[in-house]
Amino acid sequence: SNAQGGEAWVMREFDRPVILNKISIQAAGTDVTPENSLIRVEVKDKGGRWHSVFELSDAVINRDFSAHAPVIKVGPQIIEFPNVTVRAVRLFMKGH
């Protein structure tokens, strides 16, 4: 969605459960203002439950854009965690 306060997500479902222990995000976030925005990575376990493994609020990941307000920009993110068996990974974004 490109509407203010909207949300969107992209998901990768696997044909069979896979073991995951790292996720890399090279760039993500709004192109207007990151105020009140959220970037979240979730994994779906074998039982179908979603678990958050990363959250970032009010910032963008490696995005350049012209905005009127100061922007918190962080570099590419590598999220590491203990091995977990998952059926899907979802990147969720909310904000402007």
C-alpha cells in the first residue's frame, strides 16, 4: 500500500520445513518519512505459529530518499538466531 498509515508484506513459503539461523535485509522502509513506521521479520514454525525475529521502528534500512524530516537510517541488517525449523518467512512493513 502506498497510503499513509498503510501496511504491506512479502512472504516466502517453503515446500517443506527448512532450518534457518540467519536473515539478511539489504534495504527496506518508507520513501516518505519513517515516523511511526515498523519493519518486522517473522518466521512461521512447523505448527503454523508466527514468531517475530526482528523489529525496527521509526527508521529505514539502507534507503536514500528526500524527506523534510530528519531520518534515522541504519545499514544493511544481518539477523542471527539459534537454528529454528520454519515453514515460511515474512517481511512486514507499516507506515507512510
